[in-house]
Amino acid sequence: MKKRPWQLPESEVTDKAIYLNRRQFVQGTATGLGSLALSAPGALANLKNVEVLRHSFPPRYGDKASVWLNSKVDATRPGEYRVDEDVTPYQYISRYNNFYEFGTDKGDPLDNAVNFRTDPWSVEISGEAELTGVFTLEDILKPHDLEERIYRLRCVEAWSMVVPWIGFPLGDLVKRFKPTSKARYVRFKTLLDPSQMPGQRSTFRSIDYPYVEGLRMDEAMNELAFLSVGLYGDVLPPQNGAPLRLVVPWKYGFKSIKSIVKIEFLTRQPKTTWELSNSREYGFYANVNPEVNHPRWSQATERRLPSSLFSPNRRDTLMFNGYGDQVAALYKDLNLKKYF
Ligand SMILES: Nc1nc2c(c(=O)[nH]1)N[C@H]1C(S)=C(S)[C@@H](COP(=O)(O)O)O[C@H]1N2
Ligand SMILES: [Mo]
């Protein structure tokens, strides 16, 4: 059987062209087809109709999301934060995942989250804020226009990607709920649903559920802290944390919590999932820092995906993942070796 186009290695498919034309080709315009054929002549030249494309490359998660979310994502405007590096191919972003609720192997989330229900979805806002309650995802997103931001993502395991996220600044959401003067931290929680999340049923769990993460209030208000509902021009794939996930590009990936159901404003610093699991290895701050090694490996360099044994694509890790201009001031009085 012929391989589906999105199963080809990235070298055979120009993701960028596909990405830029996705919206066009799903509507079946000639431009979309033209560019797609150009980008992968061997694989795609024989595809005759748009319906084939629609169901082959790439999988369109928008088909599973509601109409209002799709139109919101369609109206995304380019944002100002765009790193000048190649965007990681879609196949890697959507198939090489950490989402332990769906299994611990990198390919598990893709397989096990296919039927994850993200609609209807609600988010509870609670704690030290004037406005609290349970809100539908639509109400959470309504006042926010979406923008695209191309950020680096650096996992604590020393691999990295460049992801074109779609979303809006976390600070804009925080302001709407009017946190009180007592609110000094924000805690986020992922859905707990063992019936849908096999990792939560497993007896050999390395972490406790629900997954929780936290930020200091000034970190949450930083211009870079982002709530994402999409990537690569489409709604978020479930394996990437649909329908709503955090993106904190200057911190290790585990801070960027997925599939959020609760946001709480707290007076005290919350314990976070990986800190609870092993506080010697994972801290609350988790700022990307090439000078502070993980107890079991160096953090000085990283493998930029795609990476292989013969072409490791290794590069130096940057302080704050390259976002020092925006965030270094947050930590000017903090000992980053002690508060890692
Ligand atoms: N709920 C939840 N959120 C999570 C994780 C997880 O296991 N569960 N993994 C984290 C880690 S370790 C990383 S590197 C990123 C990976 O995001 P991605 O799969 O979209 O690249 O998600 C983070 N968010
Ligand atoms: Mo990670």
C-alpha cells in the first residue's frame, strides 16, 4: 500500500509550502493544489481530487473541532514573535510528543489520543480573583483575537523544535478575571479522565495525576507567556494538548501544560508535577539554562528535530532558550543555580 504523504520523511515534503497553502487546499483552490504538487512531485502528483488531500496530508484536526473554533483559527493574524530558524516539520511536532496521560513513548500520544474528546470543553477559574467560575471554552476564548507565534520549544530531555503556535497572550486572559492583590502565583491543571487517558490508568506511573503546573504572577504576565489553541494553521492536535495548552518558551517544555481544565490564582507557590515526582531533578522555575545541568545529563547542547544518529543536528542551548531580552529581568535577584 502506498504510504500516506504525511508519513514521508520531511526531506520529501516541503512542509512550509503545505503549511502556507493548507487553508487554500482544503478549499480546493488551484493554487493549493499547484504548490502542493510542486513541493512533493513524486508522492502527490497522482492525487486527483481535493478530498484525497483533505484526508491524507496532513490530518486536519479542525474536522473534529467546532465550527466557531475553526473560524477563529482561520482568522489568525501573524504575530511579532517569530524566530528566524526553520520551522520543525509538522510530522515531528505532531508525532514526537510528551503527553504522559497518553503513554510515555514519543509516539504513544498520537496513537492513544485520536479519539480524545475536546468538545465540549470547560475551564474553571478559581482562587484569588474577582471573577471566578466554570466557563465554556468558547467564553474563555471569545474576547481574544488569535495570533501566530513561532517559538523555540526546548524539552528538559535535551531535544528541541521550532513550533508555529496559534493563540493569545496568557496575560490578557489573566487580566480579564481580575486577580486580587493576594494572587502571586497561577496554577494550571490538566484534565483527569482515566477512561480516556490510558496513562492515568497505568499502575507504573512515573508521575501523579492530574498534571499540574505553575507560574509566578509576573511570569504569567510576561509578554511571551502564551495560551495556544492551534499550530501549523490548524486547531491543536490532541497529542499537542488540545483544546487549550500553555506555551512558556523560555522554560523547559514540561512547564507548557496541556489540555487545561483549571486555572487558579494562589498566594503561595504551588508544587508542580515534575517537582513532586523528583525535586532533585526538576524545579519549579525550570528556566532553560545551559549552565545548570540535569543531575543525569548536560543541558549545554540540544538535538534540534529532525535529528538522527548520522545527522544529530546538535546545537548550543541558549540561556532562557534565547528569550533573555524578554525575561532576564524577571530573575535578576534570583540564584538560578539554586532555583532551577
Ligand atoms: N498534561 C501534560 N502536559 C505536558 C506533558 C505531559 O506529559 N502532560 N509533557 C510536557 C513536556 S515534558 C513537553 S516537552 C511538552 C511537549 O509538548 P509537545 O508534545 O506539544 O511538543 O508538553 C508538556 N506538557
Ligand atoms: Mo519535556
